[in-house]
Amino acid sequence: MSVQIIKDSNGRPAYVVLPMRVYEALSEQIEDELAGLECEADRNNEYEPFNPADYVQNPAALARLRAGAKQVDLARAMGVSQAYLSKLEHAERVTPKALERVHVALNALRAST
């Protein structure tokens, strides 16, 4: 049987890749173990909250994520295509005028819900 161990950047074992038939045979035990680990982590408050600012540098994308809006909904509120909004969110620089349009559209989305 072939089992592959994937190490993290420090050289410590982090993941295991195993044949599908082995996973299928063990899947219930794996799911039970994962559920137990999640419950234990919940009891110990070990989860770190997701903070988009730690991962997203574009202010337009960050504003949308913090507002909990989908790209397609924000694009519609701005009167632009989703593709344009995606391009804006991936730009290295966002003009103050574009960012203002994002904020106005997000406020309109909040008001409509």
C-alpha cells in the first residue's frame, strides 16, 4: 500500500495522502475523529476568527468582504459588470473615486436588506 506524507515548511509531517479504498474503509472513523477534534477546539476556543484584512490588501475587495456582499450584487448596485468589479478588486491601486462608488453601492445594498 502506498501512503504519502507531506511535510510542512519546517519539515514536520503535516498531511497524509492514502489510497481511496483505504480512505473509504476508514471514512466513518475519520469523520468521527474530526468531529471530536472540532468539538474539543470549540470548548477550548482554539479557533482564530477570520479577519479579511490579514489576507486582502485591495480596499475595494476588503470593503465588500467586510460588508458580506457578493461580487455580483455589488457590481449590480454599482451599475458595472461583475468582471469589471473583479478587475477593480485585483488592481494594485484603487482611485478614491472608485472606492467612493464602492462605498455608496455597499450602503445602498445594506439599506435594501
